[in-house]
Amino acid sequence: MANHKATKKAIRSSAKKRLLNRYQHVTTRNMVKKLRATTDHAMAVELFKSVSSALDKLAKRNIIHRNKAANNKSKLARLVNNLKQAAA
């Protein structure tokens, strides 16, 4: 157990940050799953905007690596574009 006042505070604040990071990460993963399950192109485009924004925010806050965010956005963009071609 920590002995210093500052160390105790760091433990408390890191626990709070960990919970918030987990919540944001899980929420974004659920958004990605919802986008992958979508078959309607118009709805997929709207979802893609919000998902890509969420991925960028996670990368900016170092919750996920920036390259992982870029890879996910690229794959999702390809998925949305394929939905457009399938509908046409």
C-alpha cells in the first residue's frame, strides 16, 4: 500500500481514468459492431461518421494506438463502400 499522500491520490485518479477509458473503449467497440451489422448504405454512412469520430478521439487520448484507429477506419470505410456497390 502507498505511504505518500500524492501516491494515494495517483492511485485514486488512475482508477477513475481507467474506468472512463474502459467505458469509452467498450462504447466505441459496440458502435463498430453495430456498423458492421448494418446492411443499409445510408444508415452505414451516418454510423461511419460517428464511429470514425469516436475512433479518432480514442487515438487522441492514447486509449488506442493511432495506427489501430486508422486501420479500423480504413476497413470500415471499405465496408461502407462495398455496401454502396452492392445496393447499386
